[in-house]
Amino acid sequence: MARLRIGSRGSQLALWQANHIAERLRAQGHEVEIEIIKTTGDKILDVALAKVGTKGMFTKEIEEALFEARVDLAVHSLKDLPTELAPEFEIAAITERQNPRDAFLSRNFESITHLPEGARVGTSSLRRQAQLKAIRPDLQVFPLRGNVDTRLRKLEEGEYDAIILASAGLNRLGLTKRIRQILPAEVMCPAAGQGALGIEIRAGDEDTRRQLQFLNHVATRTSTIAERALLNELGGGCQVPIGAFAEVISNEIKLIGVVARPDGSTVIRETGTSRDPQILGEQLGQSLLNRGGREILHEVYGETAAAPAQP
């Protein structure tokens, strides 16, 4: 069987994801190596992600290694992967995703509603901040950077009363001790592609694509096509206040889309169903823009960066 080289970020979660894919490939008889690649997003740790404004900040250096044939495939959190890939690349497979919802973690409080007035909450995401402030405008929300262990340590040390993280990453790493509440998508709409892994290869590499086909999960791919189409229609990324969550239900796709002001004062929410994920995402995205999303995103882009980081 083929020898395959995987490109991955070096964080604990990224390496778990790369090793997970490596194990599945080895089970198919492949020889697999993992090459750790440091990305722009890994190097900038003292600035809120929304203010960095580098497109593909968690993928650029890995794609360079892929283009130069130093690696054969790249394993990404799908929410970090730009919605429009350069023509040199393609997504060969999207894996079955873990729970895409966000998790509320705290040492002392059972849920968002139980937090005292003015409580300190940590999150790295404008999307989470906006939806949190919409239901609890009294809360103080602060940037939260670093790997999962660092974020959990800050919670344990009392720097925050609560933090919000993706439940999928916590489940993968076995770090679920402080989860108090899994937040419904109707309350905290997740990021497009959250919980799924995207396997990227060089465009036209038919041999590698064929070797990876067994990793592709049809329902997840269908759902995330709708989510990413909505995100692309809005021209945004994982560091702007946009949420998208789709499910395949009885041969139809149900999609929830959200655009919100970072202070939570306005939350625009749309829900739709269709059999075509691409059209559904595009139509729901246009509806959000027409209902006020265009003005919100224009304000956000002006306040953060001209080219916000995409997933």
C-alpha cells in the first residue's frame, strides 16, 4: 500500500486528529508519517483572533507544504478551512463529525442562566460572544487564547467564571470534566463545519483521493456543504459573528443560520430546508444579508480587519 505523509498543526487537538486519521489509514495497510507544521495562528497567541485578520491563518503554511509535495494530505478542523480553496487544492474527504455544538464549562455554575450578574466568561470567538451577550447582556466577555489545556487551566485558576469551547474537541481529548451544559444550536449556533475533519489534498491527485474515500461520511459532507455555502455567501469566517448548523433529516437538509452584532444587541436568525445543500446555504445566506446581516458584517469587518480569518 501507499506511503502517506500527513501535514498537521502541532497542538494537542490537531495531533489527536492527525493520529486518528493515521490510525485509520494504517488499518487499511498504509505506511503513514505525520509532519508537524507551525501556522500563523499558532504563532500569534497574544491577540484576539478576530483582530488578527489573516485569511487561512491555520492552514496557509500547511497548504504550502502540500503544494511543494512535502506532505500528501492535510488534516484540518473543517471550521478552520477556507470556504474557497485555491485551485491547487481540494477536499478529498470529510469525516463523520462529533457533536458540533458548543459546551459551557464552569467550576461553580451549572448553566449560563446560573451565572451571577457580571460574571467573567472567556471565549475566543465573536460568534459565541454575540450569542452569549444576546441572552445575558450583563456578562463580561473576555478573549481566551491558547490550546485547550491552557484554556482549561485559566478556568481552574479562577481567571474566568466560565468558558465556552467546542464540545467535539473536549470529547476527543477526554477533557469533559468541567462541561456543565451542551448548548442547543437554537441558543448558540455553532461555526460552519464545527466537529468535522476536512482532509485536503493536491487537486487532481486521484490516487490519494481514492485512498481516502473510505473516510468520507456522506451525511456530514452534505450538512457541511450547506453550512459552508451559507458562510461563503456571507463572505465571512470563523472569526466573525456567523453561525451555521445543518442536519440531514429524512432526506432533507435543515439549516440554521445566524448573523449577530458582537454586543448581542441584534441577532438575525434564519431556518430553511431543501434537498440541495449548496442552494440551501446560498439562499439562506442571501436572506440573512437582506434582513440586516450586510450592515452588521460591514461594521464588523471595519472594526476588525479587512480580510477576516476564514474557516
